[in-house]
Amino acid sequence: MEKITMNTPVVEIDGDEMARILWQKIKEKLLLPFVELKTEYYDLSLLNRNATDDRVTAEAGQAAVRLGVAVKCATITPNKKRMEEYPQLKKLYPSPNATIRSIMGGTIFRTPITVDFVEPAVRSWQKPITIARHAFGDIYKATEFATQEPGECTLVFCGQSGEEKRLSVQKVTGPAVWLGQFNLDESIRSFAKACFRYAIDSRQDLWFSAKDTISKTYDGHFRAVFEEEFEACRTDFERLGLRYFYTLIDDAVARVMRSPGGFIWACKNYDGDVMSDMISSAFSSLAMMTSVLVTPDGKYEFEAAHGTVTRHYYRYLKGEKTSTNPVAMIFAWSGALKKRGELDALPALIAFGEALEQACRNTLNSGKMTGDLAAMARPGFSVTVLNSEEFLDAIAEELTGILN
């Protein structure tokens, strides 16, 4: 068949370790034989970030804003252990995801990839649940310290006008720890807009949860902003028969467990971090979860929700075959190509992305899979465990059949 052509590049952000190895094999076996792939490439491997003093990360984020669609491989965020492993590192570089998110803005939407032979751990769930995580501020941007003596901690705001606000946090009689966190009205509003936009685009109900009974000002402001933004798109929700509602985070957890799924659950930063892992694990695993960053003005960055798969990488370096699951990375590519096709009015590219996803599901539902999914298959389902390369070959064969 004739290869599908592209008009505008996708920003390709390469990463580290086993994810990087599979990234190249996905391109080689599933993309390049069928698509005249056009990308603007950025190498965010830890060593290249070190060589560029991390400028490459900012450049990748800026490119995503400029071109509108990016696809990202998993990357290393170094800690002290990584500094020992990579002694040439100049410093502990920040999370590449956090840097890119701060440049792009927007909200992360994570959705499980479901297959017929894995039953959710929660019996009532019939459809995937999408977590919308506000990826800015709160404890991830907080200031913290410890004290050892009696005293008083105060919270002080000094306005440009000269106005000063001062609140006593707590008086203590001995050692204590302190945490000061913040968020921005602009970011909260961007979060709300992106959630409503995604709900309308995907035709799903939207739930938002926080704890405004306790955090009356902080969480209360999140709730108020969501209500304001809902009024701006209420007509679209009513036209599509969609529902938006707010509830407390503890009530939301109970409702989610009793629900059939099939909705978007919007959460503040920490709640979304935790709940996305819970949702992915209850449906199957992080290797079977999509992740897309969506901005209110329609920019997109697609990635897998999992990390660089370090343990498998060291086995790979020893020459061993690994059964590493590449499905979430494949869906990152298919999502990016479908969105590029949508924005550039290229139906053939959209159809290819859909065919690639169908080929993955067909291959899995036929019983061919990696070891992680084999361990979760329902009793009696016939399974053939493949290594990563064999699995990609099986998907490529299925994809060729679909396209021809």
C-alpha cells in the first residue's frame, strides 16, 4: 500500500532506558512501513539533557506549543541514586514532564486501555474511567521546612500595592514541620476549561471533587471556578445530554466504586496523581493507560503513563529478551497521529491511528500478549506469552491485515 503522508510534523520527544528501546522498535515495525512519518525530534535522554544543561527540555515544550501536537517517551527524573549511576550529571535536573507542563499549561487526562480478557478489580466497572489531573501547584510546588524549638509560624503575603496580609499558622512548644502551598487562579481556570472541553469532545459526563468543607478558601476557590466555567458551556452540555457535578473527594471515591464507569473524574494535583494509579491498577496496569496533556487552546501532548522500565532495561543490556508491554506507548503514537490528522484534515492519518489501536486490541484478545497481562488474564483464557519484539511483530501482522 502507498504510505500515508503528513502535512505538519508531530513533536517527537525521545526518552530513556527500556522505553527508549521500544520507542524505536514501535517506529520501525508499526509506523514507518505505513506512514511517511514527519516529526520534529528532541532527545530528552538524561545524558542529552545534561549535555544541553536541560535546554532541550524547554525547547521541546516550546515546540509542542508551536506545532500543537507532541508525543513523548518516558524519561528519567534523577534522584540521588541516579546521580551515583550517572556520575557525569551536573545536577539533579527537574522532572521533564513538569517542565513541559509548565510551558504548555493544561490538564492531564489518563484513561485505561481495556481488553476483553482482563476483568476490572471493581465488579461494577463496565467502561473506562478517565482521570483529569490538575498538574500544577499544591504540594508539588510547596515550600517546606522543619523547626526544632518552640515558636510561632506565620503566613505573610506582601502585595505590590504595599498591602500586607499576615496569618498565624500555629504556635508550637517543640519540634514541628511546616508546609506552604499555593495555586494560581489562571491555572485553576485553565484546568476547568480543559476539563469541560475534553468532556464535550469525548461526550462524557464530568465529575469534580475536592474538600471545600475543610479547605473553605483554597478548595472552595477550585469549586467556584469550575462552577463559573460550567455556566459558560452549560448549553453544550445540555445539548449533548451530559452532566457535570461537584462532590467531596471522599464521596466521589464511594460513588466511583459503585459506578459503571464511562466518565471523567477531575481531581486536584495530588488526588489525581494517586487516583490515576488506583484506576489504572484496578483496570489492569500502568502499561495499559493512556496519558494526554490538553491545553484550553487545543494543544496536545501524548505519552504513556508508565516510566522508563529500568529493571527490564538492565536485563536487555545483558542480552536477555524481555516481555515489556509497549501498548501504552503505541497508543501515545496513535493518539498523536489521530490528533494531527484531525487538525490537518487528513482522514487517512486518523484512520491509520484507529487501525493501529484496533490491531493492538485484536492481537491481545487473540491471546498473544506480554507477561504482565498474561498474569491478569481471566481463568480459562488461552494465553501465548511473547517477548516484546515478538509481540510487536504480531501487532504489525494484524495491522497489515486491517490496512489491506
